[in-house]
Amino acid sequence: MKQAHCDYLNNLFSEDDSNNKRLWRYLKGTRKDPSGVSTLAADGKIGTDPSTKVDMLNHQFSSVFTRENQTNIQLMNLSPYPEMPAIHVESNGVLKLLNHLNQRKANGPDNIPAVFLKTCVTELAKMLSFIIQQSLVEQTIPEYWRKALVTPAFKKGD
């Protein structure tokens, strides 16, 4: 039996190293504990089932952290710098920025070509300035604006 086990492992290792999926599947199958946490021992008790392990780990983690007394926390000093004035986005500024877009550049993450933006600049400037101003007033960014398409571009070297 042991020889068959060794032969199976040798076959897994002798295959192409780029595809070790079968090896990892085999090794995962030989584990005794599906949760990934081995048997624990604390205070003379041995934990083998998941709920006992959770209790033991929770007790260990909670014993090393302390709760701070928050009744006498000192206030931070006021900033010596003046508060920044409110930003006001005007449609004229957005209009100017849209007019200076380079039509030869690739589309942004929204896939809107610069030609379209420049064609509809007068209508878009009012709406975009309103959206940006509302974002500043509400101190939130639309969820869609938080997403980005990041593509690494090879420049030179290794």
C-alpha cells in the first residue's frame, strides 16, 4: 500500500510543474481536518471539533487585547490652518476642460470617445458640473466612479 502511495506522488511530481492541480487536490484530500486548523490544546483541554477550536481561539485572541478606558480622552488641539473654502464647480470650467480633450487619445474607463464629448459639450457641461458639485456637497463619490480598468502596459526591460 505504501509503495502505491509513493508511486502516485512520484507521478504527480514528474508531470509538468506548471499544472500541479492534481497534486494539491490529492494533498487536500489527505488532510484530516477540513477546516485547516489543526488540533488545539489549551488549559489541559484538547480541541478537535470546530466549535471547541473556535472557542479556544476566541479566548486566546481576547486575552491578548485590552479595552481602553475612553472616559478621559483628551481632545486634539484645533488646527492652526484655516479651513478650506467650499469648492464650487461651474459649467464654464467643465466646458473648458471638455473642449481641451485630445480626440486622438484612447477612451477612458467609461468607453465614451472624446469626439462624442466634444460634440455634446454644451449639454454635458451643465450635467457634469451638477453631478460633480453634488458629489462634493454630499461628500460621496458615485459607486461607478470608484471602479477602474487597470491594464499593465509593458514599457521596456525584463
